[in-house]
Amino acid sequence: MAICLFSKQDLTAPLEPSIQLSSYEKIHLSFDRENLHFIDSQTGSRFAIDQ
């Protein structure tokens, strides 16, 4: 799992177990927008984003 800083927000990304990262290592991420989950930081609840 990678926890990244993205536009002053934490972004948590699950990774394949075979991927080994060092602390503060710069990586490039790509993603499928259909699999994004947005969480309200105050309530911890997931909310939908209209596409």
C-alpha cells in the first residue's frame, strides 16, 4: 500500500504485494476512475461523485 500526498491531500493506493517501495520514494500512479472512492474526512463516509 502506498500513502501519497496529492494536492495537499493524502491518497491511499493499494499495490501488488510484489512492489517494494522506500519511504519518500517518488512513484507514478495511474488509475481507473470507475474504481475511485472518495471519503469525507470528517465523517469517514464514502460519497459519490457524478461523472
